[in-house]
Amino acid sequence: MNTPLALVPALSFGVIPGIVTKSGGRPCQQLMATAVGIGGLAASVALVLRPDIGIVVFGAGFASGLLWAVGTVLQYETFSLVGSGSAFSLQVGAQLVLSAIAGLTLFGEWATSVSRVVGLVALALVMAGVSLAGWQGRGVAAADHADHRRAVLLSLAASVAFVSYAMMPRLVGATGAAALVPQAVGIALGALCLSLVDRALQRRADASEALFGINVMPCVLAGVVWAVGDMAFVYSNQLNGIAVSFTFSQLAVAVSTVISIVVLHEAADVDKRRRLIAGAVLITVGASLVGVTKL
């Protein structure tokens, strides 16, 4: 087993919430900067590896990129509402549940009785972890409860977009660089359209306002990091199998939790910190069990 390769997606996806949270600007501006980073790496990959991309693969990758752009701008909004630790845990949990449903209905996974039992236990652990990580506790202001409800709704919508984005390349058998390049095109176009819509809805008086400025430049790094993790995940699937690569990638929630507590200081309250850690542990264990069902 290629363990270092399997760990790359977990580290990549886990540090992105911290990078974005440290960045300034609006979610759509952050998305534009992220798209620049993804596009830069995708262009380099295309020049060096010259992947063979057919019309079907390009179409699926392009649609996948559009869906990722929608999910990402919703995700970035939740970071500003409830913090990256709670938001990322909620979204990982929702994606695990949705991807399990998709795998069961579309790809014939959980074919045996044992895998169904293990899968249901795994999803129960995931949901318990999500509840712990997202629980607001007592004495929380009404405004915070409103932000939390909005974050839950946005996270569910983002999770639907992310699961759909992940399924598109799989449906057509696209792998590696062949998937990343058209994804980058879809992400760039999606980011541009969402940013223009955002500016129109905000009724910006200054039409010359940049789609992203210096304050969101860290998100360019987030885009590069995501693209590296995305390719590593695809190649890990090929070398290690879906069970190993999927399980290891879900360790991203543990990485994100550590960063939110140690670096971002989002969980200053001891009880909240404990709930966030316990939730991340339950989600990780549940994700590992989901990986077992794919053996």
C-alpha cells in the first residue's frame, strides 16, 4: 500500500478550511482566487502530462467543476457563519451519508447483509459526530442560532453539489489529469458566473471592483492545495483501492479540527472544544467503517 499517497488528500483537504478562514473578502471572491490556483496547476499538468481527454470525459469533468464551484462558495459562506471546524465536520458527515446513498443506489455497493449492517452503524456514528460537532449548547444568542440554522441548510446544499461533483468523473471512468483539466475549466467559469451574480445582487456601486483582491490571495494557495489533493485521491484509488483511499481521505476532518482549535482558536470554550473533538473522532470512525463496506 502506498500510504504517503493515501495521506495526501487528507492533508490537502484538511488544511483548506484554515487557509480560507484566514483569508479576507467575500465567499465569491475567495472562490475566484481558489479557481486561479486550481487553473494554474491544471495548466501545468496539461502541459507536462498531456492527458488524452475525449468529449465525454471533458463534458463530465466540466460539469463536475461547475458543481464543485457551487458547493465551494456555499462552503466558504458556512465558514464565516459557524467557523471552519464545525462547518467542515457537518459537511463531511453529510457527504458521507449522501455518497453512501449514491453508492447503494447507483453503483450497487453494500451488496451483502454484513456490509449493510456495518454501513448503517457507520452512518449512525457519522450522524452522532455531526450532532456533537455542530451542537450550539445552552446560553447561545438567538442570532447565533439563526447563523447555525443557515449554516446547516447551506452545508446540505453544498454537500449535494460536492457528492455530484465526485460522481461525474466516476460515471465516465475519467481518472487523474484527464479529470482535473476539464474540472478546472468548469470551476473557472462557475467561479466567474457566481462572482458576477454576487456583485449584481449586492448592487455594488463601483463596477470596477476586482473580482478578488490582495486580501483573498491566500485562497490561490488553497486552490493549488486542492488540485494536488484531488489528483492524489484519484491516483490513490488506482493504486490502493477505493476502500483505503476513501478511508484515509476522510482523516481531513481530523486535520481541520486540529487547525480550527490550535491555529484559529475557534473553540475557546472547553465544552465546545470537547464536542468538536468528539464529533471529529466519531465521524472519522464512521468514515473508516464506510471504507470497510467497500472492501
